Amino acid sequence: MDPLMLMLLSLLAFMIVGSLIAAETEDLLSAVVSVGAVGAGLALIDLFLGAPDLAITQVVVEVLSVAVLIRVVLTRKDETHETHKDTLAVGSVLLVLGVLLALGAWAMTALRPFGRPLLSGDRPGVAQQYLSGGLADTGAANYVMGIILDYRAYDTLGEATVIFAAVVGVYAILRSKGRVRDGTGNEPDR
């Protein structure tokens, strides 16, 4: 088996275990840490697949999301009641997840190896179009920046907007100044 495919499958297994821990643990802080580990695994997969822009976006959004979730977990009041788990429901979910995992593994075997281009007759691939016409189309000597800012400008704008919205959201939730509290320590309704 290809070492890259083995690494990807290992990270996928790590992410599945982290997801199961997050879903099954009773401690909410442990669940938040597990969700953060799943996001870190996804960022590593993005890096191994050669998508550093996605990896950076994933890391930033994941760090901000985990910070918000930790804040929420630490400041909430625990008023939960213990419930009993339905064994049939848990077994059904595990069975469905197992079938989906098997189908995903089967689908991954049908993919072509990473790094090998898809030959589509006489037409060149998208990468070849970028390389052959990048300098003439964009005027940028740096092909990567030409692709990001000219060919994929809306995608880049969307990623920047997601990061900006996450930063503003975290700031709004985590700020300590600017909140008006009454004598009981609660925020009044406005």
C-alpha cells in the first residue's frame, strides 16, 4: 500500500476514534478536546494532500471554535439529568457507521493514486492550463498567487470571510469589557 494512503487511513481512523470519544464521553470538556483533535486530524490530511490553504483555514477555525466551546463549557450551569442509553439505538448507529466506513474504504480503493493526473483524451488538465497561461493571463510571476488572487479570487474571499467572521465571533463571546451586569452578576435583558 502507498505510504501516503496508509497515512491518510491512519488519520481517518484517528478522526473516527476522536469523534466516538466526543460523542460518548460524559465530560463536556473532554468532548471539546476530542472535537479539536478531529479538526487537527483534518488539517493534517489537508497538508498531506497538498492543500495548505485549506489546512490553515481549518486550523484557524478549529482553534477559534474550540476556544468558544471551552468558554461555553466552563461558564455553563450543569442542570442535566442522568438518562439511560438505549442499546438498540446505539447498536443501530454503530452498524450504520460501520457500513458507511466500509463503503468509504471501498470507494477509496477505486480512486487513482494521489499525484497522478487524470488523462482525459487530448484536453490538458486544469493544472496544465494554469501553468501554460498563468503568466499571460494574470501578469503575476508567482503562479500560486496568480491562481489564488485571479483564477480563484472568490474562493479566497470566502475563506478570508470565514476566518474574519470566526475571529469576530470569538472576540464577541470572550470579551470581558463592555458588558453591563446588574447587582446579581447576570446580564440584564436588552
